[in-house]
Amino acid sequence: MLSNAKRITKEENGDFDIITPAALFHDLAVYPKNHPDKHKSQKESTKAMEKILNTFGNFPKDKIKKVKTCILECSFNKGIVPDLLESKIPQDADGLKATGTISIMRTYSSTGQMKRPFYNPEDPFCENREQNASKFALDLFYERLLKVAERMHTKTAKKIVKRRTDFLIDFLKGFKLELEEK
């Protein structure tokens, strides 16, 4: 996420002093996706971030507050629409993790850990059923990954997400072709 955040910050003229620690510390506390306490991650991350930044002694207190806001608003899944550019950038950078090649690898890595099937053999592409990403990995494409572009805030992130979403679509087309070849 840090590299995406840096790139967007540079192109959008954001405050590196706020965005860099937000990107670095937004996931200090992480629970697995299927853990009952996963909703606590951001608050626990902000507490840890405050302790770390306060040890520096010279980090501006007003910026610590903004870093905290960025972390609390960072989650792509919560549907928060931030007001501050410094919150929009980490949210965009975090959302970009859910697009492109790496998102495919993350999806199937999590799927293996959670021991769920790759896809529904009767309707892999959710054409005649509701998607259910908690049950099938491929459903995550329809439930979340292909929707990331709709939630981007910055011009830079919109440009990046377009290319990555096109890659996801090509992956799905290739997968469909391979299933038809069986």
C-alpha cells in the first residue's frame, strides 16, 4: 500500500507527513478475514500508531490526529467517503490492493487458508445466483474486486484502477475459456 500511497500523494499534492504513517500503520493490528474481532483492527492500529508517533517527540500533534482519521477512514469495506485529501489517498491506495494481479494472488491465498472452493462448479460466474465470497473465491471478483473502480476518489487512483480492473476482466475471460475447453 505504501508505494501506491506515495505515488498518489506525489501526483495529488497530499501531505506526506500524514499519508506515510497512515499507510505504514493502518494495518498494525490485523485479524484474519474470518475472525470475529476483525472489526477492531483499525481502532487497535490507531492506538499503536499514536504510541509510536508520540515516542518521536517532535511529530506534530495535529498531524497525529489526521493520521488517526486516515487510518479510521482507510477501510475500503466500510463505505466511508472521506472529506480530507489525506484520507482519500490511503483509502484509494488500500483499495488498489483489491485490483490487479496481486489481488488475484491474495484472493486465492486467503481461499486456501480458509479452505473454501475456488468457484461454484454449477455457476462459476454468478450468472444465475447471488455471489457469495465467503463460500467461493471467484465470487469475490463480483462482490468486491470489480467494484473497486467505482470507489476511487483521486484522479491518479482512477487511472491505476482502470488498468488493473481490465486485467481482472481478462483473467475472468481466460478462466471462462479454459472451463469451456474441458
